[in-house]
Amino acid sequence: MTRIAGDWLSDPRTQAVCAMLTEAGHQAWLVGGCVRDALMGQVVGDIDISTDARPEEVRRLALSAGLKPVPTGIEHGTITVVSGGLPHEVTTFRRDVETDGRRAVVAFAESMEEDAHRRDFTMNALYADASGQVVDPLGQGLADLAARRLRFIDDPEERIREDYLRILRYFRFHARFGDPAQGLDPEALAAIAGNTEGLDTLSRERVGAEVTKLLAVADPLPSVAAMEQTGVLLHVLPGAGIRALGPLVHLEAEAGRAPDAGLRLAALGGEDPAGALRLSRKAAARHQLLRDEAAGPRAAAELGYRHGAAEAQAILLLRAALMETPLDPGDFDRASHGAVQEFPITAKDLQPRFQGPALGEALRRAEAIWIAEGFSLGRDALLSRL
């Protein structure tokens, strides 16, 4: 018998939501990511509960129990029940009756088994009761999770055509949970390669969110390489390539830096990442900065002065990865040194000698001299040089 445990499960707020259902004669099963992550010893985030109670009954029971029901996805059978400030997505057993690759028309189901067959991957079709006892209705999820084997439920083609975003979720989940030594499931890859056009029907925001999550895992390279081989990368990020990604991941680890999705996206390149992935203005600006500075001539100290130590390090890592050269071991220190420097003169120091456009040019020239001299010139020495 397999069981899960943890503070999140024994939390009275979660137990109250489960009791709200079971005490009324309904089923209450924790399902999906919370069960999977608990079994993998990872931090549990969102808490999903599957039940045979219909949405209106869930709402009524929540109100009776003094909890707050929010109809966040009622058209799909989901009521978010807030217990002590903690949200729980409570969804009625369901099955898909019609899909177009982006959205589904669902019908309520009567059993956990029906509910399990409409999910995406075997390791996500695991359920647990409030005591932590795990149920594997498909008889595959526990074994696949233990083997770190990511597989679609039933027919991969059908699962993909129900929601084409599952293509990207497949690669993200493999990067997070799969065993790189085993490789990716050939049946899944064949189904993905035959359905890449479906990715074009998805909103760029959804695609961008999935790609960002994928690039944030410890080592996304095997999954991104498979995306390139199956044609997926071409659809979601035209012009991108993986050549610099592997070196960057290695350099990040050597430098002791946490995975940086934005930096890794810059390593992939592409014709228009900001548009293809609907990046925010801030993310798009950073992407352009990283690409421009990595290709530019600025040395480590100046990068630190202009962008701060952390961002200068990111630029230096990207430059080394793109150029396929080793990282100078002293560059990080130079960047940190540059980051704490303060330009010793202001516009007032140059007036009235310089006015208008000449003033701006003089400031730029003075700054260039100061940087070239290793930030060593003080105010008077720098003014004399002008």
C-alpha cells in the first residue's frame, strides 16, 4: 500500500475541505500534481481535489461549512474552495465529449476511472484520500513515476488532439521528472511530430508560459533537443537553435547560479522571441539587452558598472556559451568591482565650460576615460583630462 504524507496534507484547512465532501457522502480525492510531487519528495504547490459531487453541491457544502466557494472554472466543473485563506480546486469527475485542441466540452463522470482516462500523463492520474492512501486507477501511474517514465494516457494522438498544449507540457514534465538516461518515449515523440501544426492554434501567451517553465528546470537540454528534432521548436520559436544551450547550462552550474529561464531563452536565439512567446515588456527588454551585450565589446568591469554584478555575470555566461569559449575566472570579480563604482563627476562640474549637446558629449567622453582607466581617476584628475 502506497501512502503520502506531509504538512500540506495534514493541514486542518485541507482536511476541512475533504471532510466537507466526505461527511456529506461524497468522494474526495487529492489528485494530480500534489500527489505526484509528494511521492517524489518535492514541495507541493497547488492542491487539486476530485469528487463525484456536482459543482452546485460543492458550493452549497462549502457555504454550509463556513468556507468560501469561488466559481473559477464552473463551466469545467471546478469550484475553488478557500479554507483559511488556502485555495483548493475542487473539480467534479469529468470526461471530455468534444475537443478542438484548445478547449474541451466536458460531461460529468460517475467514477474516478473515467476521470483518470481524460488526464494527460500516467504519473498525473494518481489519487489519494485524506489519510494519504494512494490509488492508481489506471494501474500504470505508480510504476511510471517510480521509473521516471513519462507517458501519455492511452493513445498519445488522442491526448494531444484534445489539447495541443500537452505537447509542450510533455517536454516540460520530462525535463522535470523524466530519466534522461532512458530518453523520451518513442510513441509520444512520433505522435508529437505528427501534430506540430496544432501548436499554431494556441495562444502565444500559453506557449510562452510553458516554454518559460521548461527553461527554468535544472537541465532542459534533453527536452529542448527533442523539441528541435520533432519540429516543435521551429513552430514555437522560429530560428532558434540549441547549440549554445548546453554550454550555458553547464556554465551556470559551474558558477553556482540558479537556472535562469530568460538567460537560456537568449541562448536559444530566434527571429522574434518577444512576439513568438508574448514576452512582457520587461522580459523582452532584458532579452534584447542580453543578446546585444553578449555580442558587444564591453569588458566585465564595464558590464558590472552599467548593469550590476548579477546581470553582468549573466551576460558573461551567455557570451561564453555563444562563442563556445571558456569563462575567464577573473571576470566575475571584475564585474563585481565595476558594479560598486560611482562616476565621480556630474553635469554641474562641466558647466559653464560645456553647454547643450556638447555637455552630454563631454560627460560621455569623461565616463569613457574613467572606465578605460579602471575607475581609478578622481574628480579633479578626470576634469583635468578633459
